[in-house]
Amino acid sequence: NAGVMQNPRHLVRRRGQEARLRCSPMKGHSHVYWYRQLPEEGLKFMVYLQKENIIDESGMPKERFSAEFPKEGPSILRIQQVVRGDSAAYFCASSNDISNQPQHFGDGTRLSIL
Amino acid sequence: AQKITQTQPGMFVQEKEAVTLDCTYDTSDPSYGLFWYKQPSSGEMIFLIYQGSYDQQNATEGRYSLNFQKARKSANLVISASQLGDSAMYFCAMRERTVTGGGNKLTFGTGTQLKVEL
């Protein structure tokens, strides 16, 4: 893969618990994007962040979901009080600030809600 | 309105043959980019090829080439000399600006499941 690191690879949570998904972008990349892939579907954009800033969260559900990209450390996608419908693969992508560069994806986190 | 359309939910091809996966798009932005990704059964997203809207020539990367027809708004992926390892889901995606204009996000099609047979 292109060096975007996501962990954990698989995450199991019970309904009502919190899920934290982590993403370290590729070296030299300062733009992070989160996507969600429901079963049998394509990826859907959720949120775009730069260091310490949320630039576009138009694809994020209004409740229970939040994202951050602190000055130090990985980007975090946080889902509070998870429900069965949150079961999906969550992908992180990163790019540099040249608009025609492809977004490189991590291997994703498969979230399963019991 | 759907911005990326992949009309082939599934395709079969024989090993060593070429196959074309269709993708049409819709945008009013004169500056855009088109991507193809491969997703094998293991689930990761593998970048294959990129075409910019202002690129004069069709993109090629090894056995992958992109048949870019701007007037028809199509960006079909051609895989030559198919191999068994090419069996996977293939997604076409378009780069478009975020609502703030400060970055880019990808809009994906629904994918085409390719099966390479002996």
C-alpha cells in the first residue's frame, strides 16, 4: 500500500459503546479524508481535515460522529453510542496539497457492531 | 444526481484477454480528475490509474490504460492481458472540490466486480 496506516484493522463493539478509529497519513501528507463503505456499496465521503482543522464535514452524520486531526499524532474518527447500522469499513486517505495527486488509502478498519 | 456511473455490476473475462470497464461521469467543474481503484476480496483500496481533465493523452500504467473521452464524459478502464489476480471489485471515482473549495474529495461509483476465468 501507499503508506497510510490505519488501526485497528478490525474492531468489534457492542451497541452503545464507543469506537475510535485511527489514521496516520502518508509521510509528507497534510490532508486526511475519511470514507465509509457499507456492505456491497462504494465508498462515501465523510470528512476532510488538515492539521487541527476540519475543512469539510458535509458527509458526516450529524450526531454521534466526530473527527479530529491534532497537531501531533494520528487522525481519529470517533463514533459514540454505536448502533448496528454503523457496521461498515472505514477508510482513511491522505494527499499532499497538490490537487491532482491521487489520494492514497489505508487498508481500512472493519467495524462490526454486535 | 449520480455523478459517477458504472453500469456493469459484474464482468467476466478469460485469462490473457483484454477487458474494458465502463465509467461515465457528470460535472460542471472544468478542472477535475478521474481515478480507478481496485478492491480485492481482502478489502484494501489499491490505486491503479489517474486522468486529469486537462491531460492531452490517455493515462497508462503497465497493463492498465484509461480510455478518456471528454466530450462523452467517459473514462473507461482497459485491462490488457488479464490475469487471475485481476479478479476484484473495480471502482471509478471523480475528484471534486470540497464545499469550502479548499480541498478535494472523491465521489465513487458503485463498482464493477471482475472475474477472470481460465
